[in-house]
Amino acid sequence: MSVYLDTLRGRDGERAPVWFMRQAGRYLPEYRHIRERHSFWEMVRTPELAAEVTLQPVARLGVDAAILFQDIMSPLPSMGVEVEFAPGPVLAEPVRDAAAVARLRVPPAEEVAPFAAAAVRLAAAASPVPVIGFAGAPLTLAAYLVEGKGSKDFATFRAFLRSEPPVAEALLTKLADVAIAYLASQVAAGASAVQLFDSWAGLLDRESYARHGAPHLRRIVAAVRELGVPVTYMAIGAGHLLGEVATLGSDAVSVDWRTPLRQARRLLPGKVLQGNLDPAAMLAPRDVLLAEAGRVLTDGQGGPHVFNLGHGMFPGTDPDGVAAVVDLVKGFARRPVAPAGATA
Amino acid sequence: MSVYLDTLRGRDGERAPVWFMRQAGRYLPEYRHIRERHSFWEMVRTPELAAEVTLQPVARLGVDAAILFQDIMSPLPSMGVEVEFAPGPVLAEPVRDAAAVARLRVPPAEEVAPFAAAAVRLAAAASPVPVIGFAGAPLTLAAYLVEGKGSKDFATFRAFLRSEPPVAEALLTKLADVAIAYLASQVAAGASAVQLFDSWAGLLDRESYARHGAPHLRRIVAAVRELGVPVTYMAIGAGHLLGEVATLGSDAVSVDWRTPLRQARRLLPGKVLQGNLDPAAMLAPRDVLLAEAGRVLTDGQGGPHVFNLGHGMFPGTDPDGVAAVVDLVKGFARRPVAPAGATA
């Protein structure tokens, strides 16, 4: 069995499993080596390359899980949406009205970014650790679809949610349908856990999130758990939403670096916590980094904890520092909470 | 007397004063008219132009206060830092080590961006309403100085805070000294209130903010209040920091659109609250906008409230919508909290 899957299933063990958001990426020379010869979309769409990149950090770092190398935009072309990376995602045409939403395809599972499932299959066959599948959360994908590109504020999207609730509902429903199909295809291909990335949910107030985000997330989480696979939910800058996040039904919640894990433990009763080292600490000298990672490990006690960053790895991160953190986590003896009824 | 200053001094009146962050700016045709003929730095550095732009929204909208037209970067050249706008701020050289911090000048008050005080003087002489002076908070200015430019994550700055606490302390101390001198020059020129803009504080966890942000802010707030002028503190995405923000000593706190005013009222006892309409609501149809503004007015009851946005106005905002919000605020009959001892 895997320490990662055990922990996701609620085991408060003596060692925290460890993986890193964006562990497959630009900070690794072996990634850049491939990236020099292929475009980002090529890497994403070529199962052999995507699987290779997925496994690179496992080989180098000895992490306890391999997250699939893909982009949250991967399923959009299957819906009829043209996306380029320049380097951030740019859509050929924003989706802002009922007609544009009506035109979006909801393909059967085997037609949603089939290269992703193929990459999962290759990676899972070769991986010594579980492969994590993932999808972008509907709100976050809708933010890009409506805005047409990345943005600091997503002002157009936020105005759209307030102005066009029925169109928003139709769009978010389609995105949730596609996410369910997409994740089912990854699970069928061998993904043994799933993470939902909701990068921009934190821009919304709690009422808007409760209305436009939570219901769709609950449906996706329930559908994936129905397949017997645990689900982790991640949002950034979403400390103000945790009361609502607690109700989504996910097994685990990834907490960003701004919410201390002890506080998250109170706000998310019964949840496995994932996180929450500040990825900027990875850019600090080794002693500072390890002290900060040690603090996260200490704070993570009191329930099941998957060690991770509070957000994705920055490109300039030194892989040796990451390896040192993995060693620290593996050597850290947690004090699990005694099972109910046991005496101290 | 002014309804704005009365409210800042703690009066829970029957009408909320209203002004808007970035009310002097690109969404106004009369602003764009001037901007076509002058660079941004020229407008900032020419007191006649800066004063004219400061007063434009007062003339058009009838807001209860005029915020000085300047940029939070305005005082940096006086410190020896070269800044260009392209269109966001770009520094000729980032400030990242002890030597670079040592080179930063802390000029006497009359030499810190003297064009700003000159603009305050012109605006205050002509304004029917109070003129609000402002400065960037030390953490936010340091973020730009260390990063060298704007950023979504300010990863270098966050790593710097963790790696070089004594250098950070020296930098933040100089920035606070300059902010105090700068604000004193604006008050001497006729600013009758002051706002501190801490745009990037929300990126930090509470412990880092308590260490690197709060002490310097307390010193600035105390120095300005010593001059008899009320201080408003604004941070964005800082719901997780409000416990610390409550201790800064400011008269008022500007709350972003993600923290409901009722909740802020509990977390910030005794503070005047400012905010917190989502600026994206300004891009929605009139009925949606007014309903949302009405909700903010209702939530703002229970203590003194300055109606404002939760963040700066977006460039595409329709000035007529803004005017309609001003009318709504002026016509809304608040129910002030009865003074202690009075019966309902």
C-alpha cells in the first residue's frame, strides 16, 4: 500500500507522505531538456512525453505520488475551445453569452482530452507510486473562458457572474459534466487519486462561491468518490471560503501558505489536510527552507497530513533543496492522534 | 463640517459618506483627455495637472472626498530609485541587499515628492470636500523594490523576507521614515485625512505580516494621528490578517469585497469601516449594480461606515453608473446605533 493513499483514506500515520504541486516542471533540468525540443501543447498532447515528465520528479526526488503532467486547459479543445499558450493561456474567442455556451461540446469520456488518459496509463504502468489525476474546477475554467485569458482580477468574469446568473449556471454545469467525464477517464486509466484545482475561486466572496462554485464541486467530488478514488480540493487565497469548502465532500483539502494548518484543522473537521509550505521558502537558503518545512510538519500534526506546498513550485527552485525537504519529511516522526478510547 | 471627516472621527450618522478608490482615473473621459497629452509621470509630477485630476470626480459625481492623484511609487525617486511605468511600475535596479538599502536616501519632508504636497495645496484650496492624502505601505513598496516590478506572486520578495530579515528590517524602516515625512508634507499642505495602501500585504501569512508589516504601520499611523489627521488602512485579500490589522491604531479600515462588512465589524471592534462594493459590480447592468450597492449599505450599518469599493475602480467602468451609486448612497437612510444609555 501507499503512504499517500493511506493518508488520504484518513490514516494519521507516523510519517507524512510528500509530493509538490508543479513538481513536474520548469525547475527540473530534465524537464527543460524536453521542453527545448517541444512546445508546451506538444508535451501535453503526446502521452509518452507527458508520462515521462510525470515520472521525472519521482525518479529524482523520491516523492510519494506522481501528479499527471497536463494543464487545466487540456480538456477545453475537446469542448470546441481553441487555446494557445503565450505563455499563459489565451483563447481564440471568449465565451460570454448563452449562444457561446450552447455551442460548447460535452463529449463522452473517451473523447475528453484522450491524450491525458493515455499518459496516465503509461505513467501508472511504470510508476512505483500512485498517479494523481486532476482537473480544473468549473469556476476557474469559466474564469478563463469568460475573460479570454489570464488576469490579475478577472473583472469581466466577476461582472459576468453578477450579470448573467443563468448563463453562468449553464456554463458551469457543462464544465462540471466535462470534468466528471475527464476524471473518470483518468481513473479508468489508472489514476488512484484526483485533485481539483480551483486557482481563482479565492477572488470571489463567499456568497458568490456558495452559489456558483460549491454546487458543481459537490457533484464532481461525489462522482469521483463513487469510483472509489479519493479527492483533494485546492483553492488559493481562499481562507475566507473554508467554511464552504468544508461542505464539498472531498477527502482532503489543500491549504495555501496563508492559513496555518492548525487553524485549517479547526475549520475543516474530519478532512485530510494537504500543504502548506510557502513555495517562496524554496527560494531561500537551505537552513531557512528546512526550518520552515519543519514548522509545517509540526503544525500538520493532529490529524492526517499530506506534506506539500501551499501553491505551485516556482520555476527558479533548486531541485537539491526540494530533495532535502523530501528527506526531512521522510525522517520526521509525527505523533499521530491516539485512536478514540486509547490512553496516552 | 464634512460627513466624511465626521464619520472617520467615529460618528455613526444617518448617511454614509461616499468616495471611490481610483475615482480619479482612466474610466473618466476628462481624465483620458489630459492623459492623451501627458505621460503618467508628467501628470503625477505637475501639481496643476494632478490637482485638476484630483478634483474631476468631485465635480462630476459629487463624492464626499477627493483623493489626491498620485502613485504609490511617487516618493521613490526622492529616495534615489528610478521608476518607469510600462504601464506597470518597473525599477531600473531592484533593491535586494544591504548595500542597496544603505544607498537609499531618506530625505527631509520637503524633499519627498514635493509635487505631491503642491498638488494637495492646489486641490485643497479649490475643493468643496476634504482632500485625502496617501502613501504606499512599507511592505507593498518593498515588494516592488525587491521584485523590481509588479508580479502576481512576488516570489523573490517573499523569499527575501524569509532569507534576509535584518536587510528587510532596514529597508522597511527607511520606507516607513519616508512615508511619515511624505504624509506630513501632505497634511501640512492641507490633506485632512490619510489612507495607507497596502496592496500586497495579503500575500503574506499572518506571522510574516506581524513581523514585517505591522510594526512599521503602527509607527506611521501614530505619527500621522499625532498631526490630528485620521488614518484609513487598506489591504487587499487580507481577510486572514484582520486580527493583526485591528491592532494598527488606524481610525478606519478599508475592507475588500470578500469580507462581509458585518463580519469585519466583529473582527475590527471600534473601527470605522470603509468599503466594500466589488468593483466588478460596477461593470454589471444598472439594476444589478444598485442592488449590490444597497446590500453593502445595509451591511455597513451597526457602526460608522464610509461607502467605497472593495478595491480600485476598473478602467471600463461607466461614470453614469458611478453617479447612480453616489445618488443611492446619499439617499439611503441608515439606522445609526443608538448611543449607549439611550432606549430604542
